[in-house]
Amino acid sequence: MNRINSRKIILASSSPRRKQLLEEAGFWFETVSIPFEEVYPNDMATYHIAEYLAKEKSAVAKNQITGNEILLTADSIVVLGDNVFGKPKDFNEAYKILATLSGKKHLVYTGICLCDHQKSICATGKSEVYFREMNHDEITWYIHQYKPYDKAGAYAVQEWIGLCKISMIQGTYSNIMGLPTDLVYEALRNFEGAIDFPL
């Protein structure tokens, strides 16, 4: 596949799902890992949290870009009411999160930030996810089978839950998976010389 961007992206993330999405969308990139603690102000509105964390990651990782490269950082959260669910620490926390989400609609926010040495563009993707009811055995089986400890909200849309327990989504699938690639592309179009569709 010919790449669509002529300026290489540096993806500061260890998420295999973000890497997969960029590959499938035809982007030219490489990945780097950065140490980062996902902490945000307690009084911050839930809509702003993911983008805030993406910006903070960008500030930490900006020294990873050289020359003409563009840095990409992202962060996802799951929200139900006033509850914000990040990555579960253990089985009990993952079980509690999924039991809370069972049978309800929740929101997935993914914040992105792209920057070079001259400018930065940040945005937030929003998707609504409708869960069917999940009983004790289903939740327990899913956690043991998929070990969703690196996933916001304790699940991945591309796994069993997405196939069997999501009845409807509003918003993009890629945003729920961890990276709103439509927003990444639109942001890249605003960086000089970033998109040129070479043949």
C-alpha cells in the first residue's frame, strides 16, 4: 500500500490497536514508547479529559521528533454519568467496571494531539456505545479470556464484547478502538506538505 502522508508520523504509544489502525489507514509512521502517568484535574469536565491527557503526553514526547516529522499522541476514556473509567488494575476492578456498564449506554472519548516544531492541533472523538446485559458468567469469562487490563473501560470493541454484547454504536468504530483516524487525517491536512498521495 502506498502511504498517504509524505511527512512521517511518530506515534508515541505502545498500543497495538493504535498501531493497527494507522497501518490499515495507510499512514507512514513509527512508534515510540514514553513513560507517562495518566493523571488529570479532579474538577475537569469529562469531555476534556482525553484531550488533556493527549496534550500532556505530547509535551513529554516532543523531543522524539526531528526534522520534518509529526508527533501523534492519544488517550481514551470511557464515561458513564459522572464515572470515568480508565484501565482496570486487576480482575476485581475490571469486573466492577463491566458490571456497571452492562445494559447501559456509555461514551468513549479519545483525545488526539499532533504537533511539529511550529504548531499543534488537538481534537476529541466521541462515540456512544450501547451494551446489552452481561451476566456474572459472561463477565468473568471475558476477563479471564481476554485480560483487558490495558484497555479503558475494561473491554475492546474488536473482541468478544464488541461482537456479542454491543447492540449499537453512534460515532466512529476507530474512536472506540482507540484512535479516531478520521480526525488524525483531517489534522494532518493542516500541516504543510503532510498529505500528498504519492503514486
